[in-house]
Amino acid sequence: MIALHNQDIDVDIASELRLYDWNRPRWTENKFLACSPFRPERHPSFAIRLDTGVWIDSGSDDAEWKKGNFPRLLSWLRNETYEETVEYLIEHYGVQTADADSLQLKIRLLTLEAESRTPLHSNVLIPFQYRHPYLGDQRGISENMQRTFQIGYDRKRKAITFPWFDRAGNLVNIKFRSVRDKIFWYYEGGQPIRDHIYGLNYVVRSRKEQVFIVESEIDALTLWQAGFGAVALGGAHLSTRQRDLLIRLPIKELVIATDNDLPGKRLADSLIEQLGGQLSLKTLVLPSYAKDVNVLSQEALLQICHSLRDISVRIF
């Protein structure tokens, strides 16, 4: 049982955790233990209580990410804002409360969502007009590509900044990714990630007829650098709003290039189920050693991008 908006909700924490790949997982009656999802490690130092969802990363040097509640962990796993995760948990597991309280809670959530619809002013990017070598040295993203997508760096919090724009080019959110570990977060006051698609405005502007769809911003940049149009969902979930945005794209073909792991495979199935019959679909088959397109050499990436597999969609 966890508390959300002053309501106790019975969340199936174990079921949520099993949706993701873990390194050296171990289950006990009351706890789940594994290697930290936030940083590389060999010996498990991450533990979460299965009744309350409270977790601790005992090997972490970051005080801000040494412990936390379940919504915070799940928002990281789902690659979305904290508020979006809270809304998911409430909608999925329900609120056991009086009708008046339920109505008040829904009104509060709708009000918060409406307030977040205003685009961010472009000036919020000014403090991040710096460069860090991480993307170039470790992920192979060129300076020209970083400039094109207005990638920046938060010197105070030591994080790469990925601006998200809507179809018209308005700034709607900023994703921050730490250069020290796998931790990320979003700009406070930004619009929900589930309502947008990373790279959408660049696809519209470039008039690409074939577009690859991936999970992360870095994977999208990798494909653009190789000469292919690409968009990213920001995570392994396709929302109704994102589906509508994809269907409205003026393209001839959408290529599914999700991660080579359990969440990525579920997302690929979801894309086929929700977009089959709406768009012409193909899939990119990653080598068994590759988790995503960014780990591939340029030669290997070009080879598999030109050897796509057709998707047969059965219509009843």
C-alpha cells in the first residue's frame, strides 16, 4: 500500500518490477534485491520493500538518489515525469475512497494538467548553452548533430539537456541526463512527455518519408547522424496522444527500432498492435549483442537499416 495524493492505493509492486530487466535479481518474501538500475555495479546494493515500495540504493554516492518512494523509481523505469507515473498508478490501481474525494482528486489532476499546457519560453535553455564531451566521446554523437538538436549541458547538476519540442517547434520540456550515472529527470513545469514525441518537428521540417521510431533521444540522434529520420517516445510506452501524433505524420513508412530487451519487445508489439493498418510498418532487427542502435558501429547500423523486415498485420 502506498500513499498518493493523500490516498492509500494497493499497488502490485512486484508485478510492476517484473516488467523490467534487472541485473542479478533476488526475491524474498518482503523485499526485492538487485544491482542498482541507476548506475553500473557488480554486486547488488539496491533493495525495495514490496509492501510500501520504499527503496534504498546503499552503494550510491548521490544523496538525492540514495533512497526514495515507489513512484520515483517507477517514473525512472517508465522514463516519464513523476506526475505522469502518479497518474498511471491512480488510473491503473484505482482510488479506494468516497465519491466526493475521488471527484476532488480528478479535478486536481485535470487542473494541474491544464496548467502545464503552456509552452516553455526558449530563454529557459540559455543557462544550458554549454557542451560536455559525454555525447561525443562515449556515445558518438557529433558536434553538428548536437547543435542541430540544441543539446546543452547543465554545469550545476552535471547533466546533458535534451530539449523536447512540439510539432510546431515550441519548447515543451527538457530532459536532463546525468553524465555520472544513469539518472535522469525533467524540467519542472514542463508538459507531460506522453503528449509529445522527440524529434517530431525535425521530421515534419525535413519531409522524411521513412522514419524510425526508438525509445531514447540518443538513439534518435544516432539514426539522424546516419542519415535517417527518427523520433523517440522517451520510454517504452506508447500513449494515446503519441499514437495520434504518429498517425498524422506525413510519412510512407515507420520502422520500429526499439531496444533489444523485455520492455523494448513489449513496446514493439504495442506499436504493431496500435499502428498496424494505420501506417506501413517495418522492423529493424538488432544483433543479439546490441541493446540499442547506439552501440552499433556506423557500418553495422547502415547494414541493418538497409535490411529491414516487413511486418504482416492481420486484419479481422
